Amino acid sequence: MTNTKSFKVTIISTLIAAIFAIAYPCFFLNVKADAATYKGSAQSNYSQKAEIPAKTTKLNDFAKAYYFKAASKTTKGYDWTYKADNNNLKIKCKYDFTAHKYTFKIAGTSYGLTHLTLKYKAANTKWNTVKMTVFVDSAKNIMRTA
């Protein structure tokens, strides 16, 4: 390479380096972050913004309450019971006598994971058993995982 070309390359590379040296800090001066605007933890900030539905019947979806529906063929009425390994759930049942259907509403009362066995009368002498695993988060939202 000749001396003139080498001198031109040096000047051009110096100018490019100077442009980057000036532009780089200006880019970061325009980015603003204020940690004081976020109150609470990242999880609480997310849950405050996320829309949690009032109820769900799906697996792996958070809601304020989980609904489980089941049909029966009883002629003398209905009966149900449950067993849980944690005391963090509130369970209610409504029975539709015309349609012969159970509607169970499961809501969370405190944080934790619960293994639940729900039993209901499917016929006059037959009981059905449904096993569930239910998670309640710190905001008392509930999710059936299994």
C-alpha cells in the first residue's frame, strides 16, 4: 500500500471511530429508567396488570375460582364429599335437579399446593372419584394443574 492510501485509510478510520465515540453515549443518554415507579415485587406488579378471569374450567389457567361440572343419574337426590391434604381451599356445590348436574366451585383461601380427591354420587349406588392438584398463588388466584 502506498503512503498516500495508508494516510487516507487512517484518516477515514479515525473519523469513523470519532463518530462512534460521540454517538454511543448520546444513545444511552436518551434511555431513561426509574426504579421508583415500580412498587412491590416483579410478580405483584405483573399480577396487578394481568387480567385474571373470575372463573375457569380449564387446566393450567389462573382464575379467581375453578369450576368442575359433572353429570349424574341419581333419582333420590345428590351427595358429595372431598378430602384434601391442605386447608387452603373453599369448595361449594350446586346441583341442578332438572339436568342432574353437579357444579363445584373451588376457590383459594391461602397460598399453597393441594392434592384434592372429590367424590360425588353418579348414580343411586355409584360414587365417582376425581383427583385434582390445585395451586393457589399469593393473590388467592387458583389453577388446576392435574
